[in-house]
Amino acid sequence: MKIFLENRSDEAVYYEGKRLPLKKENKTTYSAEIPDGEGEAEIRIVRRSELSDKFWALFALLFWVIGIMGFFTPRYSKDTDALDCKVRFTRRAEPLYTLLDKVPLKRRKVVRGMPPPVSCVRLRVGETAQTIEPLYVPDERAARRRKKYKLFSWLARIVLIALIIFLAVYFTVNG
Amino acid sequence: MENEMRLYYFSNRLGGTFLRLSWIFVIAAFVPALAVLALWASAVLTGLYVLILFAMTVVTLGMLLLNEDFRALYDVGGGIETISSIVQSVNRFYIGAMPVFLALGLSMCVTSIVLAALRKEPKGKVSRIVGSSIAAAMLILAAIIFYGYAMNVQV
């Protein structure tokens, strides 16, 4: 059985506690394969920002230093929405495909006057499965941490560069 | 799952950082080659400059040569000597620095390639491996140019 992740999704798929390796199907689609069998099965689809980790500050500082004031380390993603969705289904003899859409940012949230948020799991016609918490949830903590990181990063850069210039001028003048 | 995600993010970020840093070493490794190019360019431009002066002299039937200031313009040795001394200084520095740049740059490229190859996530995997491989190849090329030629340039 295959799970398809569309539009370069960055979700992780877990089956029985193990992360499934993803395979590229084409430019925009990746797939994960679940072992065949009988009875009920459950997969977990998780998306989490790096900044939601409890050691985020330590890692951020470490890579700020390694990346020479953070200039050469990859930026943290602006998209901090989290997903922790379970899909329960009964395995059948024939293959069963579950499709996972990367939902655009503006269609994830509850907005007055707009249609309800879109589920990240889209099943094919005729498929039956139970989905638990299939909606993206804004991770405010990760979003705040991203802003904090940017602020402290720039402050530290300005202070460090000013200090380097001061020391360079001081030692040049005084010999 | 928490530990696995943490390890994934850490290795992904480390690989990305190392790839970017390795390109700094690539640029640094090409400095001696660029210095020699600058020397050649200055020689060519000096030749063009003298040619223009000669053309002006011919056009004025040599009358300009009566002017002492114009005759002084023909003295171009100082400029080339300055650039040559800069190239020699750069070469002396790089005799010690090139092995360091090569070692650090290549180790970062290899680390980035290994981390990308071990990823279960295919997104960005190929581009990172290709990018790191190109950076490693450029580093080796810069080292070959330096040890094979740039280091021995004498003017």
C-alpha cells in the first residue's frame, strides 16, 4: 500500500513507530510504502517545526556560531504550522492509496467568512479510513521563537561586528 | 519519534551549513589563481596602454616626445612590480593556507554528502549531493592550479 505526499510536502510518515523512507515519484509527489498484510493498520503523519523542539535555543546558538554569525546556516522555515494526523484503515487484498495534500497556508486556518479549513488527508472515492486530527494547527510558540531568533541574531551580529571594527582600529592605532 | 526528528533536523541543518561554508573555502582557494590572472590582465592592459601612447606619438609625428611629462608616461614598470609583489605575497601565504583550506573544505563537502545520502527524506537530497560534489571538485581544481602553476609564478 502506498501513501502519496504531494507538492513537496515535508511531513514525516510513521508506521508502527518507525519512520517510513520516502521515494520521489515525480517533481511534486513523494510516496511511502506500507508493508502488505491483513486487518487494521494505522499510520501517523507528522509535521513539526525545528523551532518547536525543547533544545531549539541550544541548536540555534550552535549553528549561529558554526555558520559564522548565522550567515551561512540555512534559514528557519516561515511555515511553522504543525500536523499530527492519524489514519486508521482496514487493509484489503488489493492496494489502497491514501493521498496527502500539502494545503496552502491560507486554506489551513479558520477565517470568518471563508470556507472551513482543508483536511490534509484526501482519500480516493470508494476508500474508507478514519482520520484523526487531519488539520494543520498553527504553532504559535515556534513562530514566536523564529522572531526571537531573528532579533537576537541581528543584535548579536551588530555588536560583534562593531567590536571587531573597534579592536581592529585600536590595534592599528596603538601598534 | 522526538529523538529521531531532532536528529533529522540537526543532520539536515549541519549538512546545509557545511555546504555553504565549503563554498567559502572554494572561493578562498581560487584567490592565488585570480591573483595570477590579475597579473596577466595588468600585463595585457599595460601593453594596450603603451600601444595607445605609441599611436599618439606617431600621430603627432613624435612631437609629443619633446614633452618630458609625456615621456614619463612610458615608464610602466612600477605598476607591474606592485602587482607582482602582491602575487608573491599571496603565494607565500597560500603555501601554508592552501592545505588548511583544502582539508577543511573537503571534509565539509564529504560530511555534507554523507549526511544527505543517509537521509530518509528525498527532498533536496540530490541537489545537496550534487552541490557538495561540485564544491569538492572546484576545491581540488583550485589546489591543482595553485600547486601546478600559480605557486611557481615569478616576475
